[in-house]
Amino acid sequence: MIDYDPTRPKWVQIYEVVRARIESGEYPPHHLISEVQMEGEFGVARVTIRKVTAKLREDGLIVTTPGMGSFVAQGKKKTSEQA
């Protein structure tokens, strides 16, 4: 579990941790991003983890396949629409 900054949303802080793990290679391409494991590791509810995975998907860092799960994307993409 991490020490959360009470002035920032927990999901944003978790997103930053997971993004850093992807960018550092700790989570390589095709690595399973398990919502259940993240719930336990970060001590938060599934709804919080779903916000994290939605943002990771939006940023092109993970790909979700129905019935299989979410996996780290092949390439580290950044959307050109980010401001």
C-alpha cells in the first residue's frame, strides 16, 4: 500500500504508480493488469481501480480484451489530444 496524499484523488496517485511501472519496463508489453491484484495492493475499491484502468486505456498504455483482461500495450503511446 502507498502513502496517499490526501489533497489528490487516490485514483490519480495509483495511475501515476502504474504508469511509471509500465514506462520503466517493470510491467512489460502483454503483462496482465489485474484489477483484483491492484485492489489488494493499493487497498481501494474496484470503482477506484476502474478509473485507473480507464485512464491507462485512454492514454494507450493498456489494451482491454473482453473475457481476457487488460494488458500492457505493445508500444508506449501518447495521445496527441492531450493538452
